[in-house]
Amino acid sequence: MYRHGHLGITLLILAPISYALVQNGQFVIAGLLVFGVFIIEPLLDITIEYPDSHTVV
């Protein structure tokens, strides 16, 4: 999957979780969650650079 796909899936999953946290007044946890996910999210694209990283059965 390419970067735009990863970002879209990340936002789709992260939005309701962060919304629930903010509604409960847990702003710091919501901010750390968003920060952590957007730090980890680009690491998934490293497999595009290596052609033999995906195994097709």
C-alpha cells in the first residue's frame, strides 16, 4: 500500500478513538496517540523500497 492509503486508513481508525478521548477530557492522551501514530505510520512504506519484501503465495 502506498502512503496515501496508509494515511487514509490511519485517519479512519484514529478519528473516532481520538474523538472519544477528547469528549472524555483526555486531551493529552489523545494528542500522544495522534503523535505516536503519525510517527509510526511512515515506517510501513519502507517495504516498497525492497521488491522481495512481500511474499506471493
